[in-house]
Amino acid sequence: MSDYFPDFSPRFRKSIEALSGKTVVVIGHARPDGDCIGSQVALTRLLRNQGVEVVCVNADPCPQSLLFIAEESPFDVLNFERIEALPLIFVDCADELRIGPETSKRLAGNEFLLNIDHHISNTNYASTNFVSSSSSATCELLAGMALDLGWEIDALTAEALYTGIMTDTGRFGYVATSSQVFDICSTLVKCGAEPAKISNNLYENNPFSRLKLLERYLNSLKVCFDGKVCYGVLTQKDFAETQSVYEQTEGFVDYARSVVGVEIGIIMEERKTTVKGSLRAENAQMRVDQIAAKLGGGGHACAAGLSSNLSLSELETSLLEEVGKRFDIRKGEIISDVK
Amino acid sequence: MSDYFPDFSPRFRKSIEALSGKTVVVIGHARPDGDCIGSQVALTRLLRNQGVEVVCVNADPCPQSLLFIAEESPFDVLNFERIEALPLIFVDCADELRIGPETSKRLAGNEFLLNIDHHISNTNYASTNFVSSSSSATCELLAGMALDLGWEIDALTAEALYTGIMTDTGRFGYVATSSQVFDICSTLVKCGAEPAKISNNLYENNPFSRLKLLERYLNSLKVCFDGKVCYGVLTQKDFAETQSVYEQTEGFVDYARSVVGVEIGIIMEERKTTVKGSLRAENAQMRVDQIAAKLGGGGHACAAGLSSNLSLSELETSLLEEVGKRFDIRKGEIISDVK
């Protein structure tokens, strides 16, 4: 038996045992990602093995690239009537508002039963909270507790947990990628997770249109603030002409961040009525969440986002102005434009 | 003590112990990659700890992106006078010609002492051969044997071994990514390998020019043979106008291979006097090594390359003709051109 989360696992077992025979909602954040969907799928299957019935809920549908783990699970997008009296188990949500504004309002009266998460900014908003901010992913925490408790992890559960870890570590590239992460993944592979299959589903299934959209994004890239910031934009025209859908921009901002010397990478995407901005930094000191917050967004110190009602060019001006302040550079001054 | 390679490790210990006090050449293949350089660096350090002196040799210089592991090691590019009497330890070389045509000729008289490799096509060309074709990387084999033998693995050695595994598994994405791979990586992290630092060095250090070159490659992509093949080209003009160097195309071909439905991805690069072709497949049945061999190249079933004296457009015609045969499609017939 493993001992990954000695402070949590015994309490977790008690929390789940108390739910036997009941039905709960496992809810993740809006615009769900691999760690969110992976956590929901895995927890659903673990709970059912413990005699707990589950409904999975997200404000937004599961992305195409994650359907391979989600399609067998009881995902239910915003069927409020079915769930308004059920207790909530939050996964991968730093606070209760992450489930989306409308969902949050509608479920405000539900019991906030459990909060299982790895965000450092987690506000411990539920009756019982399992928050491990040193973990790379909520899926690392869930996998570790399940292994500690000797719970059966079948192949699909292992696949879901591995997916969450692989995506939230940026393919084993972020600082939280610890020895324990690899140790847990080794066990998940023994349980039936197939790294090649999962990697193919996540990263090797590009619609041709996505590569054409990436070409547009790369074409738009500019380096400014003395080489410290790289940003690019995608317009409605780009999406239309490449016949791409919005979720295909996943990961694009990492190209901007990956440029030698760049501290903050940015993508701005023109949606139908709003403009979406995403910021990424390698160094947590950049606190891109604070930059995003100035324009109504939020997130992590190294990864943040916002949704704005400004026009694309207005947001470009405002966002670069805020970014510039991070480098103690005079308001709005762009020192060098490479392209 | 671990037991990763019980058939190899005791024999490996004996082979190395017999070299105590001697000097050997640790030689890798031409155009060295992460697993080649990682193996050379790690083996050098392991050998020195066992009292064996080492010269590292490659026909081509270490790529920029791998200098972070190589710069402290005794790499010596083609200083034949120094090494012509020394025994050779080959790493990551399927046969003795992989060290490059000129090097191969000059060192034909040296003793072929050890052959440490993971290629299925390895010809067991040395006096003693350690070939594990089920391993993801030569570095997996080296790490496993060192751990089996309880040899000290310091931080830089761990980093080198991890680099080889990470690159040769395609960031933990290829089929050889086993439970053992993660188990070994967990230990390497304990020994001091820092996944985030390594990942940053390998994948997050893009010269801006590389992204502009990628933009050109994406722009050139065409899908043919009923969606089964995606190929793109880079001309001398592309390299010149983006101010890129040849090694910056590393990984580009994976974009072509990643398109939904594509079985074979191809890149053709116009060099000064030759054209370089690289082929990648997800499925080993594609045997892209056989396709490359038709044009004077070779490699693995899923990853192969060639260097041709044909012009870019001649190679495009010839290579697509050979690729077409793989799909039992009439000679040279391109069924659909998306772009």
C-alpha cells in the first residue's frame, strides 16, 4: 500500500464511506480541461465502486480531444432540475465561482460537500476540503489517495487520471513534475493506462484546420518589451478562413511563451461578442493572474485568462499596458517590435 | 537494488570492470539527438566513476539545445589522431555505419568493444552487445543497468539519462513508454534530474526564427493519398528569409504526422547541396524505413530519414511515388490535395 497523501487519505475514505447509497454531483470548472474532466471521470468511477451514485456536471461541454475518457461517464450539461437538491463535490475548482456564473447562481443553495483541488489559491469553500497545492494536478491527488486506500483502479480510471496529470504537467514539463508524479504514473500504466494511446488522443489528433490556424497565430506573433513579451492574435477572419473552432487554440499560447528570453506569452482571440485573452509565464514571479485580474480575469501565477468586451485592438492596447507595468516600463511603451 | 535488466546488468559490470585504468572512446551516431548525447554523457560519467577514462566522439557537433547536458563532457569532434588506437563503445547505433561515413572509415581498424543500444535492427556488431529492443531509449537501458548495479547517479548523469528518455519517447508519448520508463524517471528525479529545467531547455527555448520557420512549414503542408499522407517542404529561401539554421527543424515532421487520419508525415528540407527527407508514422506497419531505403536512407519502422542528391521537386516526386506504393495506390497518383 502506498503512502502518498497520509494526511488526506484516511479522511477521504471516511468522507466517501458516509455517502454510500446516496447520489452526488461531481462538478468541475467551466471550459473544462484534461485535469478537470480526468478528475470527474476518475472520481465518478471510484465513487460508484464505493456504492455512491454520481452525476457529472460542467457549464461547458467536454472538449472533443477528451471524449475518449469521458464518453462512458454520466456527463450532464446544466440539467439543473435533476441536480438542484444534490450535494456537490467540486474538483479542480479554486473557488465555487469557477463552475461558471450561471451554474454558480443556480447551485448556490446546494450543499458544498467536498472540495478536491490543487490550486494554491483555493479558498477552502466546502464543508470538507482536500487541497494539495504541491500536487501537479487534481488527478495526482485523486490517484494518490485511491492508491493509498487500495481502491481498485481499472483501465479507464487509470487513463483518466493519467490524462489529468499529463495535461496539467504540460507533458511532464512544469515545476510540479515531481518524483511522485512519475511514481504514480508508473502505477497507472500498470493499471492499464496506455501512454501512447492517451498522447495520440491529446496531441496527435490535429484537424488539418488547426495547423492552418496555428500558422496564422505564428504569423501574427510580435516580440516587445525588450524581448520579454511575445504576443499574437487570432481574428474572427482567421477562424472563419481556416474553418477552425475556438477550442483548437488550446496550447497555442505556449509557442509565444517558448521564445528565448520571453517572460510572458500571450494570445488574444476574437470571439463573436467577446475577446479572450490568455497569458503564460515560466516564472511565477510574473503573477500573470494579477495582470489578468486588472481586466476582469484571473488564474494562476503562471497561467491566467480573461474574457473582455473590448474590441481586439482595444484589448491589445489595454493588456500590453498592464503587462508593461510588470517590467517597470513606462506606460504603454513598446521598446522593440521584431516583426 | 532494482532489477530492471537482470540479463544484462551483471555482464555489464564485468565488461566495465575489465576496463579499469584504460581509456575508451564513447561514440554515438552522426547528427546526434537527445538519446545519443544523453547516453554519451551519462556513460562517460559512469565509466569515470569506475576508473575508466573516456573521449566522446561524434561526426557532427552537439545540437545547441543539448549543450546544457553536454558542455561538461569531453566531446571531441573527429580528432582521429587522438583516438585511432582506442577501443570503441558504441551507444545508440544500430550498426557501425551510423557513426558517419568518414568516421566509420577512419575507425574501421579500432576494436569494436561494446555496443549499447535499443534499436530492433541492431546487428550486434561489437565484441559484447547490450541491445534491448523493448527499451524506449538507450538511456533507459543505461539508467536501468546503473540502478541495478547500485552505481552512483549524480544530478548531471540523471539529467542526461532523463533527457535521452524524454526525447526518445517523444515526451512520454510513444508506444515504448512503459511502466518501467516512469519508474526509472521517478528515481532519476530523486537523483537530481529536474523535469521542468530539462523540458525548458529542450522545448521552451525557441529562437523566434524557429517559429517563423515553423510557420513556413505549416504553410507548405499538403494532404494527399486520400488523407493518409501529409507532407511539407522547406526551401533554401525559407531558411534564409527566416534566418534559421538547419537543426531548428527538429520535430517539425511531427506536425504533419499529427493530422487526423494521416498515416505518414513527411518533411523535405532543401540543404545547400542535398535534400534531407524525414518520415514519421504512428503505426510500425508503415515501415517508413523501407520507404527511405528506396532512396538511400534508413531508420526505424516509425521514424526514418534520407539525404538525397536529387533536387527538391525531383525528390518530392520520387518520394511520394514510393510512399504511394505503401497504400497500394497507382504509381504517383495523388488522390486529393487539400491545399
